[in-house]
Amino acid sequence: MRYISTRDVSPNPSKKTFTEILLGGLAPDGGLYLPETYPQIEPDELHRWRRLSYAELAFEVLSRFIDDIPGADLKALVDKTYTPAAYCNGRDPKNAGEITPVRWLEPGLGLLELSNGPTLAFKDMAMRLLGNLFEYALEKRGETINILGATSGDTGSAAEYAMRGKRGIRVFMLSPHGRMSAFQRAQMYSLQDANIHNIAVRGVFDDAQDIVKAVSNDHAFKSRYRIGAVNSINWARVAAQVVYYVKASLAATKSIGERVAFAVPSGNFGNICAGHIARMMGAPIGRLILATNENDVLDEFFRTGVYRPRKAPETFTTSSPSMDISKASNFERFVFDLVGRDPSIVRDLWGEIDNGGSFDLSKTLYFAHLPRFSFVSGKSSHADRIETIRKVYEKYGLMIDPHTADGFKVALENRTPNMLLLALETALPAKFAETIMEALGKLPARPPAMEGIERFSQRVAVLDADVRSVKRFIERHAAD
């Protein structure tokens, strides 16, 4: 398996191995890495995979993307990552055998539980594997790395918990100052590990993400300080997420020909991009339902063909803060497929985006072909998610977080009678107590280890949303 950049227009495009792209993040041309072709899953393989545990299935799927790590080593890394005991946070440990269980709420409608990991969010599913892959690759090379990432809420804590104490790894995580929930801030800022550095930037998530990309595109700085990425611009994150789409689609269907629709709350497009790739590989996925909050850039594209990232003050602070994103990094990967994998088109389109503009595909054949990719979309407001949290709790006795509520709301609007529907759980409600209290008049339960986490001592540096300030911070602490 070889990987190419979405923007490589050279006559002889560079093709890299998995481990070559694992530690680097963005390609040198500013593009994102994708497999040269998507591996295909045959129907007999899908039938055989139905009987596999999560770790066994993860090895089968990831082996299709990773052929430069010995099979025995990859299996050991996967087995180390996906132990049932590590995915029972907030759940009864006796039921920990199912790492990503499907909870059926009524015939044909279910919730895919993805938030059983240590930080109570779906990001744990990929981030813990990434931490183990990083440690393995660095030890083999005798190298160290400085991880630079940006978070709108859950990526940061998942990355820090996965990387804390790892040999040869330091983490510099940017977050928008004052724009995450108190629980999300406490999860990150209360960590006292010497290799973890939190930076709150005075701005919105897109400012933080732009800084990460700017640093990654400064090739001299990136090389000197060995900068790597854990955001979903890192292909390994997306590959790991493909696994749970395959697992859930096989768990939900019983016969050949059945298909599942997945409803996905989307901010940076990484989660639903993994679903797109799983579908392209042959998993029994019939539809991908994309849900946004008030920051509806992606919904606008799928409805109109116009991709128009917003700038402050048009980027809203909402009660589903992890989706308060205007420029979705992983959207570039999907558009690469949409335009026939033509890197010259992607380079030109993102030239407009990187210069603060937009693009319009509404009058092109590409947009006309969009239905072949089986996406539909919708948006949710604060009033919508409050109402959805109430309705789901009253009807099913299930408490869901605001982001999952956004997904549920749009899912039900796009439900079809002939297709199973799974809404993706993205976090446990404990992370968003204020919104749950507003909706239900009660506080969500917390795992005992996280009681009173907001009162823990916190360690964070607050900086202007300025590339130079962040670089100086990295320079001061990279050798700590």
C-alpha cells in the first residue's frame, strides 16, 4: 500500500509507505495523504469478519492499509490498544466485551456507542492506537517527536491521555480560549505530565487549526523541531476510525443486501470521512447522514455545492462546541475523491480556501455526481438539540450529549423505512453538564475518577492566535 498527496501535481507523484506518513501530518505540498487506491473487501470476507472481536477486526482492516509493519508487531499493537477493560469507562465492566456496542432503541433505529474510552469521547477509538503506533515507530528509529495539534473539545484530551508518559513524545495542544465546556478544559488542563503542554489561543478553533497548518508548512521549523500531527489530518486516525464503521455495519446487518445508514455529527469531517472510506471499500453502508450545528458550512456544501468557510464573527459559539468549526480539514480528502482524484483541481480549490476564499461546484459534473457517494445533510440549532435530548430521554430512557443530539435530529429527518439507521454517539453527556441540566433538569452521571475534575489544579498557557507566539513556545519547551 502506497500513499499519495491530494495536491501532488508533479509528473511523477511521490508515493510513500504508511510509516513514512505516520509521523509527518501534512504532505510537503500542503495536501493530505490518502491510499493510492482503497482496498476492497470481498463479500466472503465480510461474512467471515462478522464473527471477529473488535481487536481481530481492527487487525484485518488495518492490515489492508499497513504493509510495512510486520504482521506480528501490528497485531501486538492492535491487541494492546483494543482491550475491553480500556473501553468500559462509565459502563458496567461486566459488559466490556463489546468495545463499540450497538444499542437498539426500536426496530431499525440504534445508537453506536463510541464513547467508552478513557476520555468519554469517540476520539479515543483512534487516538489510543495512534499513541501506540507513534511509540513503536519512534523506538524503531531511535527518534523523538513534538506533536502539534488543535482541538475544539475532544481531540485534545484523547490525544493527551493517549500520549501522556509515552517515550520520545511531547504534545503541544492548541484550543480556543474559553470556548470549550468546563469539563473538556479540565480534562486537558489538569494533566500534570511533563510531556503535555496546553496552549489556549485567543480566538476560535479555526485560528488554532490555521496555526497548526502554518507551522506544518514551515518545513525548516518542522524538520528542526520534529513536528508531527495527531489531528485527523493524520491518516492513521482516519484508518483507525474505518474499523468501527465496518464493525457496526456487520453487527447491524444479518444478510447480504442489507445496508445501514450512519448519522454523524460533523465538525472537521474526519469521522464521516472514515465512513465514506469504509463504504468505498465495500462495507454494507447505504447512506451517510452528515449533521452540523449552527456552523453549517458542510451542510451548505452538500445542499448547494458551495464551500464557504466562515470567519469570526460568523463562526458561532454553540452548545455543541466540538463542532464549532468552519474549515473542515478532512473535507479535502472527500473532495479529492469527488473530483476524480485529480490533484490539480484540489490544489486550485484549496488555493482559494487557503487565501480566505470559497469555491462553487454547483454547476459542475462533480456536483451532479455527488449522489453516487450517498451523502445527505442537515443542521441543528440549540433549541433543536435541547428538544432532541429531552425526546430521546423521555422515549428511550437514554441520556445523550449535545453533539449526538445534533446527529439524532438530522438522522430522524432523513430516516427511510427500508434502511437500518445508526446514530453515532460522540461523547458521554457527563462532558456537557450545563446543557444536560438545561434540557432535563438533572446532572449526568460521571465515572467516579472524574468527579470534581473541574476543581483539579490546571496548567495552561494563554497566547494570542499568532504563529510566531506558538513557535516561540515550542522552542522554549521542546527540549524540556
